[in-house]
Amino acid sequence: MRVSHEDRDQVAEQLRVAAGDGRLTADELDERLDSALTARTYGELDVLLADLPAAGVAGPAPAAPAKDLVQLKVTHGTVRRDGRWVVPRRLEVEARHGHVFIDFTAAVIAQPALDLVIKVGHGNVVLTVPPDVVVDVDDVAIGHGHIRQRVHRDPGGPVRLLVTASGGMRHGSLIVRGARTGPRRSFLDWLLGRRPQTPAQLPIH
């Protein structure tokens, strides 16, 4: 299973505590923090904690089975699906005047394909996808607006989920963008115009 930013931060904190207790040298801490920051699976994180007390990172809780159909409807406003949500086999999105944001970054994916049906009067649909989620937008009709595919992926890369979008939008845009990677910038970082710190840059307590 793939890990989240929160999982990586959890392991980084355990490593810093272990170094503060004298269980890891400074060089070992730097090496393991670098590995934690780039880890993709729970197995890779568990290896970094295997020789430390109370080692291990909790895996994801069992997910509910995927539904055959989920309908998202908005008349005036915004609808979102983000965080840990279960991807159904078919997702129908209907918006008269509003925006739809669907984030697959931490979604639970139990099947290889998703049929996404879009019906929008006035508004935008924004899909946020990790590298192994591919969106096919060839069957979406746009009246006044744009289809923007902002994800550039390796053609030979693994595909965990293929999203086939269809339907139409009268006034609005369909945007497919990549998920954010690396540490997130806090409001204070943004206010001061500085870059976020990686775990290797944080002080040891």
C-alpha cells in the first residue's frame, strides 16, 4: 500500500526521537530521513524502524467495499471528494452552477477502472491525480471553456487506475492536475516567502 505525507512525517518524528535518545548517529539519522522522505510503501517505512523500540507504522484501516455507483450533485456551490475516500466503479457528477473538486491522491482504489460521467451547466471540474492514476478526457464535450491536461507522465509507468471521463460541460473547464509532492508550505512559510523545511532540515529535540 502507498503511504501518505502524514505517514512519512510520523516515521521522521520517530527517527528524530531515536537519535535524541542516542540510538542513531547523526549520519544514520540523515540517511534514514532521506529514505523516509522518498518512501512510497509501508514496507519501505517499516524497514527504517525495524531495529528501534516500538517500531512500525500503522497501515491503513480496512476500507469499505467500492460501490457500483456514486452520484455527486450540486445546484449552487462546491462539492469535494478528497482525503481517504473509496473510489466507486462509476461516478456521476452533476452541477448546475458550481465547482467540483475530486482528489485521488489518498483515495482507496480497489478496482483498475472508473467511469466518470460529467454533466455541468456552469462551473469547473478539477481532478487531482497521483502519477499512477491516468485520466482519459477524449469523450468530454465542452461548449464554452477548456480541457486542460496538466499531467505529463511516463508512458511506460505503472497504472493503478484508469479514469474514463465522458459527458459534457456547457460553460466551464475540465482540469486534470498532478498531486503535490514533497513537504507542504505552511501559512507562515508563505507569509515570509520561504521554502518549507524537509525532515532532514528540522532540529533534533
